[in-house]
Amino acid sequence: MKILGYRTIIQKDGKRYHGFVPLLRGCHTDGDTIEETQKKLKEVIKLWIETTKYQVWKIPVEVN
């Protein structure tokens, strides 16, 4: 099993937080706290990858 890591960005957005993954187009979420947003980002990344595999598209790999 290959472990993938992605850079995430979480920004204050009014009273909430907006989180996204720059490399994964459309991979966004939000939350009331940074911790909630981080947790939701993990779920969204997993769903994004599952959907991409289902569509037989190429999954981007973060280059360090």
C-alpha cells in the first residue's frame, strides 16, 4: 500500500475555517475549529482519491 501525503491549507473565513488541498482540484471543506477542519480534510481527501480511482483518473503525487 502506497502512503500519499498532501499539503493542506486552513484559513480563517469569518467565524469558520476553510481548508483545501491545492494539488487536488475541488478538494475543499470547512469547520467551526481548526481541528474539525483538519478531520474533515482527511475524510475529503479519502473520498477524492476513491472517486478518482473509480473514474480511472491519475492521482496526483506531491513532489517535495
